[in-house]
Amino acid sequence: MDYLANLNDDQYAAVVAPIGPVLVKAGAGSGKTRVLTLRIAHLVNHHKVEPGHILALTFTNKAAKEMRQRLKPILGGRLQRLTTGTFHAICVKILRQHIEGKLGHYTRNFSIYSGDEQEQLAQQSIDAAPEVSPDATDVNDLIRRISRAKSRLQTPKMLLATAENSNDSWIALRYRHYQGLLSESNAVDFDDLIQLAYRLLSEHEDVLDAVQQQWRHVLVDEYQDTDPSQFSLVRLLSEPVGARPRSLFAVGDAMQSIYGFRNADHTIITRFHETFPQASVIELKTNYRSRQPILDAAYAVIRHSKAVIPMQLNAHQQKQHIDKSVIFLQYQHGKEEAQKIAHEIGLMTNSADNVGAFGDVKREGRRPKEIAILYRSKFMSR
């Protein structure tokens, strides 16, 4: 099998792992996308799985497109039968096909509201309240609270039942009003796509049977960024059917979870073995992107984390003679920091003469395009 030829031992173990619940804990730069795509190829070529029975879930359209591009040379024309897409895109597909006559007044031609349309409905819900919010909740706050509730599969009724104070109750009632406006317009928001798809599958056995017959093998990219509703959907889609075992292949790294502000829950990946006791867990620890000093510095930052158990990565590149230790410098204010960075770049490009932060004046005449400056906010670049 040529597609397995250049894998390292850990990557190979992940790709050929027995069918069942599998978690691949993929450190940064460890080849997770390659492993995920080759797992699909292995299901088709080795296990003789019909491509139409495979569902690969991603968080971005770009990731789904890249996956298909990598698979095309291996699967050829069979690739057309494979289903890849974001959680939202796949849920739209399920809802368009099955929602009519099953969930309220929704038809398969429902609209998807976001941005201005969503804000208008939220504002109408606030304006319709008989009293103002005890905590002065505005449109953005209301949308955020509704989104968080939906990510936890909480209906307005459930949210009201768990309200801890008067503002929580106010939010729940506005949520109910907001949902009524959506329903009247035969519309959903993006969070509804996941929640309604889950409801449809869990409340209508015929729909679940049809979907599980179609997609018998579920793969998930960036598993660390799933929220509770997405996790519940994945667990439902991949349930064992008769003698057919659960076929779930999840790839992610709790250390790379960055979407908490979008309701992602990194503990979902850390509890994988607890959720699926028979799961295989494989770690990818070889990094193909950075050299060892960078990896050691990153590990030094995160090794004391109480939220995750970090992996210590090993660099595939071992050209230590061109590496330098990571240097951490602090300055009194932003202006001084900017001046020092500019001066250091001048030294690196041989356009300045003084001793730099690295303590030497011998430079290799680096080209500006070889130098990168990373910053958290765009205004800092000025």
C-alpha cells in the first residue's frame, strides 16, 4: 500500500488502527491532516468500505477542501461519493432532507439567519420585553447567551428551569421570544443547525436509521474545538448499529483548543476514553514544523497546565547548528519594544551596527522576507 510508505510509526499505528472509537492526539505539526486523510483511504482500500458510507467532519470549508485534494490521487473517481464538510454544512444537508413535517412548522426551504438579520430579531425580542433586563443585557449579550444555551442543547424551557437569578429568567424568556420569531419566518440561526439536527435524529428513529445507514464511519478533525452539541451529534451519528461497531476516528490536541469563546469545551477530548471505554488512543509526538528549541520553549510554558496533560514533542529536524535558544525580553512600554525590535531587524539584515539583543554583531545578511513578527492585535503593528 504505497500511501502508507512514508508514515512514521505513530502515524502508521493511527491510520491502521482497528475500526472502533479511536482518538489521535496530534501535537502541533505532527501530520494530523495526513493521518486523517490516509485513514479514509485505508477504510476504502483495505477495509473495502464504500466511500458513500464515510462522513468526515471539519471546522472549516478550507480543511474539507484540502482533505479532498489529498485524497483525489488515491481514490480517484470514488472520491465523489465521499461526504466531507463542516458540522454546519452537514447539518444543513440532514435538515433539508428530513425536517419537513417533523420539527414544528419548518419546511426544507428554511432560511439561515446571521449577522444583521439575527441582530434584528434579538433587538425585537428585547423591545418586546415587559421590563428591562436587570443586568442591562444588550443585543450582543443576548445573542451570546442564546448561542451558549444552544451549544449545550438547552431549550428556552430548560434555560428558564435552571435560572439562578432574575436576569437568567429574563434571558430565557427573550430566548423563547427570539425562537418564536425565527420559527414564524421559517428561519434558523447557525446554532440551530446543530441543535435541530440533533433533535431530529434523537426524536425520529426513522431519520436516525436512514442517516446511520448512509454514514457508517465518522471522522472528526480538530476534535478539541467541539462544543457539547457537536459532541452529542457525533456520538449519536456513530452509535453502534446491530453487530456493527461504533466507527469513530477523532483527531485533535487539547493544547490547541482556541474556541472557548465559541462555546468549545476542551474537556470533551480529554474525556474521550471515559466516554468511550473501548477506545484506542494514539499520540503523534513527532513535529515536522519546528526545531527542538522552539518545542522545548513551548512545552516549558504549558507543562504546568492544570487543564490538560501536555505532550512533549520531538523535532523531526535535528539541524542544531543553525538553531538558537529562545530569548525572552521585557520592555518598559510599547514604544521601547517597537524600537528594539526594529533595531534587531536592522542588525539581522546588516543595516545596523550595534550589538543586538542576541549579544552579537556578526550577522548572516538575512533577507527581510525571512523575518516574521507575530502580534496579538493588528493595532500593535503600527
